[in-house]
Amino acid sequence: MGQGMAALGLLLRPARAAGTDLVPAYEKAFAAAVPGDASLPALAFWRGRVALWAILRAAGLGDGDEVVLPAFTCESVPMAVKFAGARCAYAEAGAGDFNATPETIAAAVSPRTRVILCQHTYGVPLPMAEAAAAAEKSGAMLIEDCCQLVAPAPGAGGPGRTGAAAFFSTQWSKPFSTGLGGVAVFRDRALYEAARSIRDAFPREGDRRRARSLALQVFLHALMVRPWTHAVVAGAYRWAQRVRLVRGTTTADEYGRNMPQDYLARGLNVQAALGMPELARWQANVEHRRQLTALYLRVLAEVGAAAPGGMRPGDAMWAVPVQVENKDEILRQAASQGLPVATWFDVPQAHVAAGTAARYDYRPGQCPRAERLMQREVHLMTGPSVSARRAGAAVRFLAACARFAEI
């Protein structure tokens, strides 16, 4: 209930919640804790996708420029690319993996490629040396999508240290949460200065409304969400977004061709105040996820279920994905039992759905592996709220009830 009480305090001080004076210290603390390099400049945004948009605009992308990105990704990523004025070029998922690979990335590169976006899917680190070589060969800028990357195995280095920039999400389910939020970190100083100028020019209208809405959502989340209520509350939250009672993770107007008026928003004090205690607990969070990852992988190996490629002993995963033929049945039963089993793709994503794919420069069937993975994906959650007892019950449930498929 710690975040809930902090959110309540911010609700009672709306002007404080909507300010930005706490944000610089939060940005520095984030860079020191998550990428593990306090020298990296960082910028906080209202959502992770806005951090990506600002990086792309700072890179000077324009009409006709292409961004190579994985097809197996959240629809908000190609949305941000399109709102930045660029075209999407998709890299297929690798065999036995959920990540794109250096080979599939290279196959998607064209003379128009300006940016290569590397996503560490579920927390499995993409081989960045190979990706960096592909970017250097094509003359493209390398950007890391670290929205699901918790931490690689000990000694492997922190996330976000290879590309010119990296972006992170602090949305509800991400490695650490401020309800909504995102941060960009930069190795390229000139890119940082350009992105900061862009971010500082964002309109301030609506900041107080956004801060009040987020503080209320976090307070209610802390008050109401328990293992046995998670599925019901998540359904109610999605409904509230659809009818526009709350401005949540994704809004209906983001599916249009034009960027919504309030898409561009900076990080606020409400996110800094909620995030600083989470950063103080970051190493405990990482170790917890590392232990649950090991538990899940051990049991899945015992029953012959395929695990994602690219993992190393000791990795901490945002979630451990599996492929199942009976996805709807698994999700329904898991929800009824309050088990930490979820899916990233509960509906066809806009960039691969037949009715909207062309808007995001995709042809249905273009990346068949990625589409197939989306259709059969469920994952075991590793977050701080998931106890070892519940994690064990969840993976034993999958072992007993899932019809596993190959990755």
C-alpha cells in the first residue's frame, strides 16, 4: 500500500503532483539504478512511447526515412514511428526465439533505413554487438527498446548502454512501475540535447489533469488489486479507457492517422514521487525476478516446454513466455484461480491486423513467425507482487493444463 499512500498524498496536493521540480533528481536516479550508469543523461516522459517519439524526432527523421523494428512488438511502437513521420520496416522473429535476430534485422535494412530499433523481448537480451555492427554497416542509428529488459546475467553489463539512446516504460506491468511513465537515456550527447529541447517545448496544458488522474488510478490500484481480483480489475480498467473515463495506457485516438493532441507530455512530479521508492528497491526487484525466472524455467524444462532462446543462466526476465494451443482456455482458468498467467497480445495488434496493417506499413503474412507467436503467447509473471508460492502454482497449472507448442 506504500504507492497507494504516496498517490493519496499527491491527490491532496494537485499543484505539487503536476510540477516538474522533482523530475531532474528522478532522471539521475533512474540512470544510476537501471542502466547502472549515473553519467548517462536521462529524460522523463509521460509514457514510454513518447520517449521513443522524442528520440526519433531528435534524430531528424522525416518523410521516407525508415525505422527497422521487430514485428513481434507492442502496437504503440509502430504508432510512435508513424507519428514521428517515418516508415516502419519489420524484422521477423528468429527461430526458437521471440526476439528479432541480427540476421532478420539485416534483412529488413534498406538504403532508406535511418534507425534500427532493438527490442529485448521479455527481458531476453538481444546480442547488441552484432546489432551494432549491422547499424554501423548501414549507417543507421541504433536505439534500444528496454521496456521489458530487467537485467541480464551478472557481469553482462546494464541495459541501454550500446545504442545512441534507449527508452524504458514504467507502465503498470513493466519492470518497475509508476502507473504510467517512460524514460529515455542517451549515450549520444547531441541527441540528448536535441531531445531535451523537444521535450521542454511540450505544451503544459493538461498537466494537472494528467497528474490527478494518475494519482487516483495508482491509489485505486493499490486499494483494489489483489491476486484474486487482478483479472476483473484489469477488465474494468480497459473498459474505463474505452469509454474515456480515464486516460490510460493506450487511448482510442492513438489508432488514428494523426497524433492525438495530448500525446506529447513530459514526466511530472507524480511519476518522480512514485518512482523514487521503486528505484530504491530496484536491486531487490531484480533478484526477485531472477529467482522466479529460474523457478519457471526449471519446471518448464521438466515437462518439455520450450523456453525462449538467447537466455543465459541468471537472467532476470520481465516475464517467461510459452506458446500454447489452448490460449483462451488457459487465460480463463488462470484468471478464475488468481494465477500470475497473462498475455501480451489479448487482441490482434493494429500493425498486423488486416484492417489497419497498411497504416503501419505492414502486409498481413509478411512476418508469419511473429504473427503465429502473438496468437499463441501466454506468459508467467515475475513481478514483486508474485510470491514464490503463487509462481509455483502457476507453472504447475501450465504443466498440467497447457497444450504446449514450439516457439
